[in-house]
Amino acid sequence: MPVNKPTRAPTGAKIIVVIPTYNEADNLPGLIAELLALGLPGLSALIVDDNSPDGTGAVADTLAQRFPDAVFVRHRPGKEGLGRAYIDGFGIALGMGADYIIQMDADFSHPPAAIPKMVALMTECDVVVGSRYVEGGALDERWSWWRRFLSWWANEVWSRLFLGLRTRDITAGFKCWRRETLLGIGLARVGSNGYAFQVEMTYLTERLGYRPTEIPIYFEDRRIGQSKMSVRVKFQGALDVLRIRWRHRGKLTRAGS
């Protein structure tokens, strides 16, 4: 489906924040308000909604009408998974001419205030990761010990050691990408759809020789609504790590090279 046409910032880098949504009608207005309040030149938001039954798509359209040069909407026919939503959004953002593409959740787990620092660091690296697990990073105090353990195990033990990665927060969903990095990764070869999408993107980033930088963030539990992370989703993500290793078992080269 078509996206309302963007207006390119007259000066400086064009920055597009890609926000996948499913039942985030209550969170979305506040998040967009915080993003626009940053006053960052060239920044706009692309909302990718999977036909949310709570009316998130209609809320997104209202925001796009209110801020026609800063908010754009992609309506998808149904819930097809986080990875597919990001691939779709990244492709649209690249087509819109984005220099930097930021991915983040709509539930305030990721602090918009960190975005200016992320953008400033793009002169030194290929992707900036908002990390819970580097020095200075932290998890919401309301997380249970079991949830903390699963997150630690998924990052430090299962994914990081098995895939041989240096990045500490492998499952991070808050990142700022350089345009050239996403083009070099080649989005067509990313096969993971759920939360393992984050792992596969991290794996390809490092395997292809791109330079990631992690900055500490405070990961806040969602303010409104219910988490979409179930036991089944976590188990599926663990299995997907095996598939990632197998899928990219041969020599990897950057797309277009």
C-alpha cells in the first residue's frame, strides 16, 4: 500500500525512525510527541502498522495529517511478524532517501532522548546499538529475576557464544543504522521474522565487517499495554539462532560488492 510522500530536510542528514506497531494506539501519540520534541533537524517517523485491531492505524493516520512533513504511515494487511515489519519499513525508508535509519519500539522501552547521541556517533561507526548490557546500561527494576535470567542467557550464553559475537546486547531493538550498512547487509537475505530478527541483523553486521558501537540505555518496561514476549516466542527465538548459524554458514560478502 502507498505511503504518504515525504519532504526532504533542506540541510543535514535525513533521519527516519521506523516504528513497527501492533496495538499501540495509546502509546503512539506520546512517542511521536517526544520524537518531534527532540528538535533534531531532518528527523521524521515512519509507522509500520500490521492492521492493529485497537485502531493504531487510524491514530497513525491522524498524526500523519497533523505532521505531514514528519510522520508517515505504512499500512500492512495483517500481523506478519516483527522482522517482516522492519524489513518493509527499512526498504521504504531507504527509498525515501534516508541517510540514517533508527529502529525502535513504540512502547517507550527505548528512550527517545538517546537518539541525538546515536546520530552524533554515526561519523565513527556503521550502526549504534542502544544497549542494556554495557557499562551504564540497565533493565527496569520491575523485571522479575526469571525475566532477567532469560534475557541474560539469551544474550550472553546462547546467542553470543554460539554465534561468536562481540556485541553485548544481541537482541537489542533500538539501533541507528547507516544507509550504506543496511544496503550492504542486503535485507533480502535476512530470514528471521520474530525477535530473532535482531540477532540475525547483529550477526550479519559483524560477519560482514561493519563497525557496531554500543551506548548504554535504561530499558524501561512498557508504560501502557501488554508485552508481546511470550514463552513460545522466546523458545522460537532460541531455535532461530540455530537456523541463523546454518543459513549463513558459508562465506559472506556485502550485497552489491
